[in-house]
Amino acid sequence: MGESYPSRRQYREDKEKKQKEKGRSRSLAYRTMLAFFIFGILVTGVFAFTAMAYVKEAPKLNPEQLNSPMSSTIYDMNNKKIMDVAGEEYRKMVPLDQVPKSVQNAFLSVEDVRFWDHHGIDFKRIAGATVANIKEGFGVEGGSTITQQLVKMSFLSPEKTIERKVQEAYLALKLERKYTKEEILEMYLNKVYFGEGAYGVATAADVYFGKSVKDLNLSEAALLAGLPQRPSGYNPYENPELAENRRDLVLSLMHEHGYITEKEKKEAQSIPVKDMLKKQKRKNTYNSFTDRVIEELKEKGIDEDKLYTLGLKIYTTFDPKAQKITDKVLKTDEYIDYPDDKFRAGVVLLDTKTGEVRAIGGSRDSEAEIQRGFNYATQMKRQPGSTAKPIMAYGPAIEKLKWSTYEQIKDEEIELNGKVFKNWDNRFHGNVSMRTALQWSYNIPAIKAMQEAGPEEAKKFAEKLGIPLDEIFPAYAIGGFKDGVSPLQLAGAYAAFGNEGVFNEPHTVRKIVYLDGKEKNLQPKPVQAMSDYTAYMITDMLKTVVTEGTGDMANIPGLPLAGKTGTNELPDDIYGYGVTDAWFAGYTTRYSAAVWTGYDEISQESFVQMQDSHNAKLIFKHIMSEVSEGIETPDFTMPSSVEKRTIGNRVELFVKGTAPVKKQININKPVKKNEVENKPEITEEDDEKVEDSDEKIEEKERENKDQEKSGEQEKKPDPNVENEGRKKPGDNNPKPPSEENPGQGNKQPPAENNGQGGNNNRNPENNEGGNDKENPGNKDSPPPEDNKGAGDSDENKGKPAGQNQPPKEKEE
């Protein structure tokens, strides 16, 4: 046979083999199915066990929580209650029998149409919602009943977790067994949040329409029923079109479920929402501090609506004593005689070590608490003037270049990018130390310092201190910012100088606690923004500013204090003796504060007169003095990275390892010109021994140079001399101007203004050297009339105290 067939034996063996393989396959399938079955039982068991654990941990049905609206509560730094976010006047309660059926049906149509039929959980609605979400996307339709919503509002956190859903379902079933349907609906209608600070349908009727709930018409009832889902999004004052669409949807649902006729639906839909509203003037419980708390929580992802519905416990950094002092200084004339009611001020006081905000003065208007308004301490942004110099110029120079406080900078006229810069007094002072330049707020040295450190370095330095900048120009060194800063930002930046270079973002909230007891820490993490030597050397120079320089009116005897003044010059088209803004920022080891003063709009009739430019310093002084009373405030501690050297009669600071070596004293061997000597290092103990000899040599050198100049002595930095026009007939020594800012930058209408007055830091976009008219730059000034900080002798009167002017280089 041509074809080959298997033998019977082979056939039998093959058949047995296939049967075995088939048996093994069936066995594997059986085992797989059995494994899945066992796994299903285990999963069910685990879920059941987990669910039982969740149920066991569920909160109790507290009647007080069910019946009261869940407004959040704010606590101070000592964990004592300050206030509820919404006041009692926005918690009107109404019995269900006084709520018209049309209002009840409007809520049932949009929230829970099967409310009277289910027992707390609507399984049919859950199935429908699941299908809708699969078809149209998650979140299209919800399955929660009114009972579940009441439970969630009263007892649970907003987290969308399995634990919360299990507890919500369990408590809803339990609630339905304990209370009647009418009681549940009444509690819901009196508890739900409608926006605008209104809890409950009775309050909402008054807030939005100025009427009682029993007088609501069909269109008004539908509008209110549509609000709870998204109170902010459907707010008819803010978003009338969205609110109207939402109302029309509610009316359509009412018609669909047989509560109203087609005619009633169309008539109600035809009424414009804007025509229905009646804006109520209501007193708000907000103040400057709680305004910031709410804004901060929004920045952290907690919407304002949740503050009215979640019953949060908000633990803040608020110091009631400090806030009371701040309000008293700003809102009364007990401390400061303010020029008029339009004179504005904003101040932030915070803890230097932690960045916790202790008080906020957001307005001088005592009526500002009536409604939530503009906060001058946190929302206002103006050019910071010379308060920017430590941040934009000298801080970066010390950090990157390790400059000492005695670093010599030539104060001279400079031109950058086609823009000419000058000082506030239209004079130049030759070589000055960085300390002296900051003490008397000269502009040219600050610009040079930023240029030496590098604009990008300055930009990074500022950003680490909480002041982000999109761009940077030379004028930024002296505060000619395009967008400006707020007192909140400036206080936070200055606090880092007093905190060994560690920056803490200014914050008002420590933590929040949800209804179920879960906590969320909201304190920012500290950041090392600069070296400790930079922070201390800036602080030491700013102490000189306060004790001997432009900021002496803010000085508080006996309190170790550092600070800086700042002002901005008037636009060219406004003539007078004054400024647009006046700032003061300063700190101790305990507290830091920044103060801004000025007007909303600058005009010929509305600007800060020179006699009022001191108010920023005085506000700072009074607040800092009061909050520091009775509290031990240690001085700033010099870190090991800094060393001292006595130069002339002033102690200067150097980054360790960069201090100069003193010249060896050898009177018998004159030093040849350009000869380099061996310079053994002199310790601080040796300084006292050689100081007198050094001073005599320096004095002799100055006398020789004076003789070479035919007896004409070079003028040292003389902040008392403003210009010739300020001298009085018969005066031998001109008196210093009484204000920090001289008036020569704003003379009575000049014949020509070719950019020589003030800082000339205008128009950064066009000139890359300053700001335009709308953003004038800073214009700092000499010491006040009492000549505080000047030398004792007539010879040194009016000159920066304790600062020896370096010998003038011989002119070729």
C-alpha cells in the first residue's frame, strides 16, 4: 500500500496521549476558575473587612452638627478662636412648612428626584449615573442623594476616597432610620451653602432678592436651587449668563418631572436674571488678616466656597495684640497726624525667624471692614525705591564678590544704555564705602554694585527672597521696578537678612483640620537664600542707616534694629516738594515689618508732601516699639564667616579670609611710590595699638594733598547741602533739608527738564535703564534737620558720622 497508516498500538497510544493532554487542560481551567473564585471570595472578604473597619471609624450623628451650617472657624497663634468665616447674620433658619412647595420641588428636581422613595441611597440613580459617566465622561452625573449630601456637609472631609464613600453610605442609611424625610429635607435646606456668605434658603432669599423665602416666585426658586452645585461658578452677580443657563435647566427638570407646566416653565425662563437680583449691602466679618488667610488657602487649592461648607478649623499665625496695635496706629490720629482721609498705608508685621505673619494693616479706612475690599498690605504693588538696594545691589555683591562693608565705589555720573543716572542731590561724592553709600542712599554706587555682581545674579538673589522678576534693568538696583512689590513681599525679603540668610515665605496659615480630624500642614519649608555672612553684613550696614543715616526717625533706642528707607520721585508733569510713594522696611531678631504710604492716584493735588514722607518710618517705629515692649530682643549675632577690622574710627566687616593686611609702621623708611610692601596681618587686638599712628599718617597725607590743591579741600559726602537755593542769607553752613527726599527733582516748573533730576530711572523697556512716567524711580534723601548721626565737631557737621573719606587720587 502506497499510503502509510499508524498501527493499532500506535493509534491507541496517541489517543491516550490526547486524552491526558485534554484532561490536563480541563484540570488547569478548573484550577484557574477555582483560583478566581477563591480570589473573588478573598477580595469580597477583604473589602467587607475593610468596609467594616471604615464603618467602625465613621463619626457619630451629632444633632448639633446636622442642624448648624458648617462655616469654617479661624484660630489665632495661640489656638484661640477668632471668628467664624460667616457671621450669625447669615444663618437664618426656617421650618419646612414655611418653605413653599415650588421651592422644595425645585431642589428635588435637580438634586434628588426620588428623595421620597429611597432609604438614603438611590441604587437606581447610582446605576444611571455610572452609565452616563461611562458614555459622556466621568463627573457628568452624580449619584449622591440629598441625605448623602447632608451627611457629607455635616461630618466628612471632601476627599474622594473609598473610605469616605463607605462612611457616607453607612451614615446616610443610619440617618434615614433616625429622622423623617421631612426633617432631613428641612436640615438640608437650612444648611446648604448658596454663595455670597449665605447659608440656608432663607438667608439666600434675603441676600439675592431682598425678600422672605415664602415670597419667592418660581424663577427665583429655580435660580437658588441651581446654586449649591457650584456657588462661585453660578454666582448671578459675577456670572449672570451661567446662572441663567443653570436656572433654565432646573426649570426644565421641574417640567420633566411633572412639577410645573410648559407654560409656567417658559414664563419663568423669560425673566432675565439681572432683573431679579437686588444687591444687599451686608457687613462682612472679613478684615485685612482674614482676607489674606482666604487668599492663601485659595493659593493652596482650597476654594473659598469650601470655607463655608467643610467646617474647617483653620489655625493661623494671627497675633491679636499686634493686630490691635497695627489697626490703632493706622486708623486713628493717636500716633500720627495723617494729612487727609485719602492718604493710604499698608503694613505687614511678621516673625523674623519663621515668616509667620502676625498682623496686617490693609487699610487706613475704619469702614473698610463693611465689605471685603482692596488690601494695601498684600495686593498693592508699587516700586520699592531704595528699599531695593540691599536686595538688588549690595546683597548680590557681597554674596558673589565677597565685598566688604568698606568696599570703595566711585560715586560719579554714569550713563548706561543711553540713560544718565545721578543721585538725589545732583552731586557726586567720589570714592565712598559701600556702608556710606547705603547709609546716605546714594544711587550710583548701588547701580555699580549690581552691574559688578551681574544683573542675572541680582535677579536670582531677589527670586530667592520671594521677589520674582521677569526682566532686569540698571534702574532695578535703585527700585525702579516695572511691576513693583507689596509690603508682604518686602517684609518677607528683609526678614531673611535678619534670619541668617534663611528665607521663609510669609504665611498666615499653619494648618487646617477637617471635620473627621485629619490635619493638613500648610507651613512652607525654610530656604537658605544667601550665605550667613551676606545676611549679617547687610544687617550691620542697615543698622547704620537707622542710627546714623536716612532712617534715623525709625530708630528705637535700646532695640537692635536694621532698616532702610525708600521713596519714588514725582513724574515730570507734577511740580512740588514731595514723592509718589514712601517706604520703610526693617527688622529685629524678633519681628520684621514693611510699610508703604501714598495715594491711589498721583496728581497735582494728590501726592505725598515732603513733610508726610516720614509717616512710613513713624508707622514702623510705633508698631515695632509696641510689639517689642516687654519682649527680650537679642542683638544680631556675627557668624564665624565674618571678621572685623577697624578702619579710621569705624569698624568694618569682611568675609573671613578677605580682610586687608595693615601696613607695617616704619617712620624712618619712607615708602616709594608704587612700591609693594610686605604686609603682616594685624589682629583686632593689635588694631588699637596702631590705630593712632595710622590716623596720623592718613591725616598728614590728606594735608599734603590739600596743599597740592592750593588749599581747596575736596568736598566729602555732605548730605546737609541740598542745593544753593536752600541757603538762607547770612548762613555760613547750609541747613539740611527736613525730609529724606530733596525737592530739587521737582522744582517749580523748570524751563527744561533734560533728565538730570532725581534718579532718572525711567522707561526700562525703551532705555533699559529705568521706568517710564507711569513708573517713576526712587529718590532718596539726606538726614533730617536735627542732624542725627552727624559728627560732633563743627568741621564734620552734616557729614556721615565715623566714615573717613579715602584720599583723593592725584589728578594727572
